[in-house]
Amino acid sequence: MKRVLITGAAGFLGSHLCDRFIKEGYRVVAMDNLITGDLRNIEHLMPLANFEFYHHDVTKFVHVPGDLDYILHFASPASPIDYLKIPIQTLKVGAMGTHNLLGLARVKNARFMIASTSEVYGDPLVHPQTEEYWGHVNPVGPRGCYDEAKRYQEAITMAYHTYHGLETRIVRIFNTYGPRMRLNDGRVLPAFIGQALRGEDLTIFGDGSQTRSFCYVDDLVEGIYRLLLSDYANPVNIGNPSEITIKDFAEEIIKLTGTSQKVVYKPLPKDDPKQRQPDITKAREILGWEPKVGRAEGLKKTYDYFRGLSKERLYEESNHRE
Ligand code: NAD
Ligand code: UDP
């Protein structure tokens, strides 16, 4: 039975990865310091014999007894309001956290994967974004702590691959959504759905002409799983190429939720990327992967999840993004 360490396991993506690896018959070691995660995301796994949880900050020395076949480093604040609040921790988990886990991977002779991001392309001047594009990032702007942490994470991962011969994988994840996102994490989908459920107006930043391309979490997890088991060490974009403006996205949420609220316009945050769409030619060719879940289906599943949350949680996790 293979054993996999997943960092950031109590977060949105980490918890779905835990589910998938348990389903595939792996032994899962989950690690998280709960800075943006929530144990409720993995509480259903806690009683399983194949599941262990370590409450640990990966910027500190990481020790895991026993063998490891794979390490998936997904720990990092991921939403702009999170990393704007804790920029130093964000840089540390990308830099020192990644270094610690690469060291662990060497000791265990484990294959190592990092969760990189479309943010390495910054506010892109090439559209759609291919893996060959080097990006357009402001290192000293508000998003710099995240974007540069992820760029460093890619660089040190590639250095371990080149100089130590470590088996490594780099997935560049584009905006992903689904159940277990935090209602107050500030990302656009939980923000809009939370607002609709609480009977508030939907806040569009800027004029809403900026675009994003949203991938349903199950599709992403499938792409990650295939990339991990492939023999491809260069970065691969995983995302859904179906692109939409934020204004049209708000309209889709209004229709889906049946809210009678309207949209209100707020200032656009500094350095907010104007457009984003993955070129997934590599994922198609190398992994035989493409997304299967359309936005209508994915949004419905996600809305059903949020609707099922208690009233207390809906208000406890109300959106405070300024
Ligand atoms: P999330 O905030 O839900 O999960 C991140 C988890 O990491 C949380 O549980 C948090 O407590 C944990 N964590 C943070 N710092 C830690 C540390 N020092 N030690 C241990 N645990 C720590 O975010 P997510 O959306 O699940 O994102 C997971 C990963 O995927 C991140 O690396 C993120 O950069 C990347 N990513 C996500 C998206 C997306 O659309 N969700 C897009 C691109 C990249
Ligand atoms: N956004 C918005 N209203 C909100 C939250 C976000 O209009 O309440 C916009 C945000 O400015 C950005 C897009 O939605 O243009 C996606 O934002 P998110 O934080 O989800 O992700 P990212 O900017 O990192 O892609």
C-alpha cells in the first residue's frame, strides 16, 4: 500500500485530495497548521485506519516517521484576502515550507509535487496562458507575496530535480471552485454565493470586465492525480478553459440562486489580473486530461453544498473582504 503526505490537507483542495487518495487505496498522512483550513473538511476521514493527521506548521522542520512514496505540498494561503493578511507566512510556506518538504522527499526517496498557480503568470500579456509564458508579475505589489512565493517554489523544486535528481511535478492550478471553499475566503464564488444566501447585493470589483476561467474541483483532482503518476517534470496547467467575465459570472449566480438582490460595484483591487485562461494543450497531450464538468453543473453542486450549511455557519463565515 503506497503512502502519501498531503500538506494543506484541511484546506479546500487538500481535503479533496485526501478523499481521492483514500478512495484509490493509499495510506494518507495529512498535515496542516489550520491557519486558513478547517478540520471539518477532513473530520469524516479521522476514524479511518489509513488516515493520520499531523497538526504542524511546515515552515518548521518536518518529521514524518515511516516510508513515504509521494509528497503533495498544497499548504499555502490561496485567496487574496488571506495572503494580504498574512504575507510573511505566505512567503515562508512557499519558500521554507517547500525547502523542508523537498528535504523530506530526498530522505524518503519520495516523488514530490507542488501546487503552483496561474498567478505565476501575473497580469498576463499573453492570452491564453501557455506553460512557456514567463509571466508579468509585480514583485512588490500586494499580490507579490503569493506570486513570488510560488515562483520561488517552482524554482527550488526544479533545482532539486536537476541537481539532486529528485522526481518532481509542478501543477499550475487555475481558479478552482467547489464544496468546502470557505464562505469568507474572499474568492469570488463563495463571496457571490454567500451574499446571495444572506440576501446581500453581489459585490463586483471594478467594472466586471476582467475574466477568469473556473474549474470544478473534481476535474482538477483528476488532473493532479494523472500528473503525479506521469513522468513529466515540467509545469502543467490544469484548469477549465471556459472563460467568463466577472459581470456575467455574477449574473449566472443571480440566476442560479434566484436572489432578488442586484450587483454593486466596488473599487478593483491593485494588480487584479485583467484576463486569465489556461491553454491546456499539454495536459491534453501528456495526461489525456480535460475538464468534464461544465459551469452549470459545477455551480449547482457547489450551491447545494453551501445551501446545506447551517445558518450560524453562513453568518459566522460572512465575507469581510474590503
Ligand atoms: P486553502 O486556504 O483552503 O488551503 C490551504 C491549507 O494550507 C489550509 O488548510 C491552511 O491551514 C494550510 N496551511 C497554510 N500554511 C500552512 C503551514 N505553514 N503549515 C501547514 N499548513 C498550512 O487553499 P486551497 O484553495 O485549498 O489551496 C491549496 C493550494 O492550492 C495552495 O497551495 C494554493 O496556492 C494552490 N492553488 C489553489 C487554487 C484554487 O483555485 N483553489 C488556485 C491555484 C493554486
Ligand atoms: N471579485 C469580485 N467580487 C468579489 C470577489 C472577487 O468582483 O466579491 C473579483 C476579483 O477582483 C477578481 C475575480 O473576482 O477579478 C476573481 O477573484 P478571486 O479572489 O476569486 O481570485 P483571483 O483574483 O486570485 O483570480
